[in-house]
Amino acid sequence: MTSIAATSAPTRRKLVGAGRRQWVGLLYVAPAVALVVVFFIIPLGMTAWMSLHNWPLMGAHSFIGLDNYWAILRDTRFWNALKFTGYYTVIVTIAIFVVAFPLALFIERPRPLTGFYRTSFFMPAVIGFASASLLWSWLLNVDSGLFSPAAFELGLTERKVNLLATFQPAFWSIIAMVVWKVAGFTMIILMTGLQSIPPDLQEAAMIDGAGPLARFRAITLPLMRRTLALALILSVAGSVLAFDQFYIILRGGPRNQTLTAVYWIFNQSFVSFKLGYGAALSMVLLVILVALSLIQLRLLRQPEGVD
């Protein structure tokens, strides 16, 4: 009996110690959990609840069930905005990676002025999208800006060209601005993936006679799946949620051809004051964004047995 009591006492102490450690761990994560609950879970629940109501800015709201979602099916402006958002997302994501990947390869290896190059390429990323949009709004101004007057003064154009007057130049101006703003951030993400590749693999492939393209295809890309997945998800999510540059620079023009999904949600919520309908549009966009992220994760999933 004494031996049983003697053995049970250490066991109880271990259980008490484990319980204390568990509570300490919960205390450490409690602030992060509180932030997620307050700034994500509760607003998400409120948005879902509002989407089931006719919720004007002033006056009482009334429950209408799924009527807002049925109205979305008939909202051709939203589907056109979603179509344009998809087109913009594909183009700008490709453009960002086309610029960011060579920059990451360039700055990944130590060389003279590497720190200067990294800082210079990354610097536009620290500017907010609203500030960058205001800057480019001035640069693209046909009279007092930089691009059009400079091209005219240098004799490249016969007159000052308004780059924002028609769809194609306006669209590609936005693409250029976003690539300038975001490519440096994507470059840093890709650089971390490149630096995580063991140099021994590259050296062994070089000894075996593999050229730069073969090494890139057989070693670099497979070992950067997780990094590419992260960079791609961030780029796609940011592009699907694009708003600032189209609102500040183009105001949805020319002729509403650059209305994005978020711009239309903003229009319905804070211009037409249909907060319930805007909430329903937001929930639809959230589902689309989650689905896109899951598809990207599945396509770029690390093969089994590869760390």
C-alpha cells in the first residue's frame, strides 16, 4: 500500500506540472486568439448576418433570407466586375513573377552592392497602395504629370497622350504601377526560397554536366514549391481584392471598364448604401478567394516524401 502511494505521488506531480504548462501555453496564445476573434471571426459573423437582411444605412433592417444572394445571380455589373478582376489577376500575377524571379536570382548570391540592390528593389513595397496610387496618378496626368509630357518633349509622341483615356493604356499603366509596387516584396519571398536550397545539390548537378536551365527545372523549381505557393497565394489574393489603384487613379473608368469586384462592393455598400447586399457580395467574394487558395495549394502541394 505504501509503495502504491509512493508511486502515485510523482505521477500526480507530473500531471499537475503538465496542466500548469498547458495553461501557460494557453495564456501565451490568448492575445493572438483574441485578435483573431475580435478582428476576423466576429466581423465575419456580422457580415454573414447582414447579408441575410435588407440593411439600409439609416432606418431599421429587415430579414429577407437569401434574397440578396438571388439578386447577385441577376447582377450583371458584378459578374462583369468579377470577370475583369479575374483577367487583371492573371495578367498582374504573371507580370509580378516575371519581374520578381529574375530579381531574386540576381540578389540571391553575394556580390558587390548586394545590400543596395535589395534595398532599392524592395523600397516601393513599404509604400502604401493609396500613396503609390496618388503618386502614379500624378505621373500619369496628361498635363502636369511626367510620362506624357516627357514623351512629348523628347519627340516620342506628336502630342501629349492621355494614358488614362482608353482602356488598354489605362489598364497597362495600372499593371506597371502594381508591378513596381509589389515585385520587390515577392522578390524577397522568392529569395528566401532560393537561399534554402542546399548549394551541394547545385554543385553536384554542375559536376554531372547539367546546365543552368536544367538545374533550374530539376532542382530550383521543385525545391521552391512551398515558397512559390506562398508568393502565388499572396499575389492572387491581393489582386482579387484590388481596389485602391482603380479607385484613386481611374475611378472605374474609362466607361466603367475597370470596375473590380471590390470596387463594386464598395459602390453598393457606401454609394448606394445597400449594406446588406454589399455584405452578400463580400461573402461570395470570400468563398471565391478561399476556393482559389485551396486550388493553388493543391496544385503546388509538396510531393510525398519530399521535405
